[in-house]
Amino acid sequence: MRILLTGTGAADGIPGYFQTDRVSELARAHGGKDVRYRSGAVVDGVLKIDWGPDTFACAQRLGLRPRDWTHVLFTHSHDDHYAPREFQYLFPPFLPMETERPLIYGNAAVVDGFAGQFEEASLLERFLIRSFEPVEVAGYRVTPIHAYHKLDEDSLNLILEKDGKRFLYGTDTGVYQDDTWEFLEGVALDGIVLDCTDGFQATEYWGHLSCEELLRVVDRLAKIGCVGSETFVGTTHHGALGGATHEELERFFEPHGIHVGYDGMLIEL
Ligand SMILES: [Zn+2]
Ligand SMILES: [Zn+2]
């Protein structure tokens, strides 16, 4: 399984849209891995995870062809992950009516949210997925798990399985709640990427992880048999307000064997 992180930024990206903090200004001045587009991923070139407002820019930057993405999985309906109006360009006058279009999977807010976004939106094939109920998507076994995030909908993190490999895409979430911990017990993972929005600045908001919280989550995942010495552990969904540059994050996580995600990072399991 090859997971390409197309974007690794939090809601307002880095440099933060309207931010003038140290991390944002450093990213503006020096570019490189400190520039983070809104988060998303592509698995094996066919499965798109989340489709936020930077999807177009990510595709150009990384030389990707969105028509190759035959299936789209959404984690939740926050704007940085969910830009349903972008799908209008799959319809006339941009493409013929008979064009094959991606199949879309998400919670009720995602699936129902397409209605009325543009004239043909209801023609897109959408499938409701629910936490803890596995489904087959494009030859992958996909098991959504309950994220601790946007509480007025079934916010999802996603376990993908294929060819004996198992990967967990773990954003957006705070520290999982009991239902998710119970479900994960003994589920051995080959790879995981986790929310790291808050960086060095833990906040009152419980729906994301700081670096310290991420370490605690990984530790607990190790204790219940999800993460072992061979498991790839990475980060994503970094916010400028976390107050950490890429290099500072690497210094923090290196002793723990955790890889700091960046736009364009390819994870091969
Ligand atoms: Zn987000
Ligand atoms: Zn969110």
C-alpha cells in the first residue's frame, strides 16, 4: 500500500491564511516542508481521502491527475476536508454527461451535504459509511472508526486494509474515547498517521492532538497491540498556531521513532 500525503496542514494551512506568527512567516520566507496545504491523501493512486479546498493546488504541485481517483472517502464535513462544489467540474460544460465519476463515501453530513451545492450534485453516487461498520471500497476493506472531533456528526478516522497491510488515517481527532479504544484492542497496524494540529501549544479544544497528546495516544496504541516496533507512525494536520516548525517537530519526535509528515510524503507499507 502506498499512501501519499497530499496535504498536511490544519484548517487554515501553513503559512496560516491570515496568520503572521513566527511559523507562518518562516514558511513564507523559506518554503520547503514548512508550507502545508489543507490535509488529504491518495492511496495507491486511486483512493482519495478527503477533498478539501487545496485539492486542485496539491494536484498541480505533486503532478497528480484527479481523474485517476475513482473513489473518495471523507472523514467529516469541516471545510478544510470537504469542498463539494469542486465536483461540479466533472459535469458539463467541463466534461460530457456520460463521464465516469468517482464514487463518494462519507457520513450523513457529507453524503447529504452535496444536495443543492450545484445543479447536478445529486447525480454523484454517494454511500453512507458509519463508524465501526466495515465496507468494501475499490478492493480495500475500509473500517471507519469514531474520531473524537466534530460531535454533531459521525466524525471518522479510517482503517484501510489490502494485501495483508493495515493502515490507519487518523485525523481529525482528539484523544479517542472509550468506544474507539475498545474497538482498536488488538488491531495490529502496519502504518498510522495521526493528527498533530496543536503542536507545542496544547489548547482547551479537545478535538485535536498536541505533540504530547500524540505521544500518549501512540503509547496507548502500543499497549493494546495496535502499534509495534515495525509500525510506521507519522503525523499530519499541523497548524501554525501549534508553534512548531517542521525541523522543531522532527527534533521532538525523532527520539520516539515518529516521522513528521509533509506535503508529498510517500508512505510505503
Ligand atoms: Zn481539519
Ligand atoms: Zn475537522
